[in-house]
Amino acid sequence: MLEIRHLETLSAIRDAGSLQEAAERLHVTQSALSHQLRDLEVRLKTPLLNRRTRPARMTTAGLRIVALADVVLPQLKATERDLQRLAAGRTGRLHLAIECHSCFQWLMPALDSFRRGWPDVELDLSAAFSFAPLPALLRGDLDVVITSDPQAMDAVEYMPLFRYEVVLAVAAANPLAQHKYIEPEQLAEQVLITYPVERQRLDVFTAFLDPADVEPAAIRRAELTPIIAQLVASQRGVAALPNWALTEYLNQGWLHICHLGEQGVWCTLYAAVRSEDLEADYLQAFVQQARDTCFKTLTGIKTVR
């Protein structure tokens, strides 16, 4: 029964102190304002103004509506401003999830730079290690998923960030360190250290070991790249990791890397987004910022043609 115009009318009357001045503020005639007010009183079956006083004063019912107007009208105006900024591509929501354990190395600097350029975009970040992120993207719980495992899904688009090589990290004293590249069979006697994710999401299996029907001697899991690097350096196993994630450890002389096969195993990292959001300015800006940051901070990566 109550409408926005009624809230605006009662609020204007309270602020102006008279029907005439309120009518001027609302750009209507005093007669039209009086008619609107009486019509509302008939609908509500209660007076909103005490017309016997000079100037007329709000009744208890009128004050109750004005109190509502004080809450609703500012929220309405704020929402209208947000929608205008959204339509102009300057605001929005960017809730991200990453499937890559090593991605924090470049993602945090990228987010810092993006935040400075797009302060009105709401940012949030989570690691997609314990839930399925792509269904969450489709539901609208997420807006971007950083993944190297694209799955063909309706209404999901994959924007490539960069290509990288998955290499095998071994201790300098490991006999495999003598080889420039290794074959799958050479891992049959090795402990393979991996992140704690499903086998089908690990490229060392899907692109290297499984096609050759080879199993490592054992599998050990660790969540953090520095821990994996320490385990490898201590000869507790070997690990297949993105080449760029190993740069700082190679410089310390702890590790040696081998290519997986003569041609190597190359993968692409993507930003998955909903198709409906693909053209959003802030989303395109984030992806470009991510690419720029990656090529400034990472080594051994390539552009996607």
C-alpha cells in the first residue's frame, strides 16, 4: 500500500515545514500534494497530518512513515548510485577462487594493483582445494575461478592467462638430476610428492604417467610449495610443479629440474568466468592486470596464441 512517492512526500513535508514548500521541493502543485496526502490517509484509514495546528504537524502515524522514509530513501539512493556505476562498468563484485596452490605468488600482487585502479569493486578470495569451484561459479557464488583444468560447461568462458611447463623437481643428489628430461618409467621407483588434490587434476598423471600406464612407487602429499621443495631437497621424493613456482629454490642450489619427456608437458592457466559477465569492464581489467603481473614477476611462462 505504501509507495516510494508516499515516503518522499511525508519526508518533504517534515523537512519543509509546510505543504506549499514541500510541493515546491517535489515539483508538484500544492493541490496535487494535498490530494495525494488525503488519498493515502483514506487508504491507511488514519490521519497523517493534524491540520488544526499551524503549521500542520505530523500525527503518530505520519511520524512512523517518516521514520521509515529516513531508513529506506537513503538506501534507495545509494542503490541507484551503485546501479549507475555498475552500468558504467566501474563497480561490481569479484569473488575469486584458485585451484592452483602456487598462484598466490603472482595473484596477491595482481589483486593489490587491481584494487588501486578499481576501488569500488568488491573483492574476495578463497582457495578451491576443498570444494568444486566451477559449479559454484555457475551458481553465482563465485565470479572468477583460476584453473588449469578447463571443463566444457555451458555458460562458462575460459580466458587464458599464460602457458607454463610442468617440470620435475629433484634433489641435486638424486640420480635423475643427471638427465635433461625423463621418461615415465623412471618415476616407477620414485616417491611422488603432490598437492592434496584429486589425481585427475594433476597434470603429471593426466599428461605424463597415465598415458604410459606407469605408477610411482608411492605418493606423498603436502599443501605448501615451500614444504614440497624442502622434502624434495631432503631426498624424500620428487615433485612435478609449474616451472615458475620453482625459480627461487633453483637459485638456492637445492634442486634440479628435469623436463617431463623430450617435448615437456605444457599447460595453460585460465580465468574461468560466466559468459554473461565476460564483457564486464572490471572483469576484463582484472584479467589484463593478472596477465601483466604474471609476465613481470614469473619466469619461464609464455603467452597464449
